[in-house]
Amino acid sequence: MFGVDFSELMVILAVALIVIGPERLPKVARTCGHLLGRAQRYVNGVKADITREMEIEELQQMQKRINQEVMGAEKAVNQVTQAVDLQVLQLNSSVAQQAQQVDNAIVQPVTKAEKTPIA
């Protein structure tokens, strides 16, 4: 973890045995172990929190991109709908004009035939 070799660890233990004494060394070692465990749990918790925050940010960015794409698709659909509506209006107008011309073509000969006397 800190890059301590076995020989360095033995020197540290020998110095601790001399300074602390043989009767308090086991208690101090347990306390150090507990503290190291707490520190590792704390570091792991912080790492997990950072990872969650990064994932949340990524999800928010993804949501923004998706929303932009949806808005773009919606605009494209609206444009196509408007174009189709315009074509339908033009087609309806053209059909109405053709129907009017056909009606006029049918009505005029009939009215002329009614006006001409039968001999």
C-alpha cells in the first residue's frame, strides 16, 4: 500500500517494540489496524461517492443529448407534416378546380340542349 518492504517493516516493528514496550504493543497494533481499516473504508466510500457523481453527470449529459435529438426529430416531423399539409391543400384545390371545370362542362351542354327547341 505505501511501498514498504518486509525488511523495512521489521525495522519499524523493532523500533515500535523498543519505544512502546512489549506489554502495550499488541493493543497499539490493534488500534492501528482499526484505524487503517476505518481509513480504507472511508477512502472506498469517497471513491464510491465520486463514481456515483460522475455517473450522474454522465447520465445528465446523456439526457441533454437525447432531449436535443428528440427536439430535432420533433422539428423534422413538424416540417414534414407542414409540407404534407401544404401538398394536401394544393391537391384539394386542384381537385376542386377540376371538379368545377367538369361540372361547368356538363352543365353548359345540358343548358344549351334545354334552350334549343325540339322540332
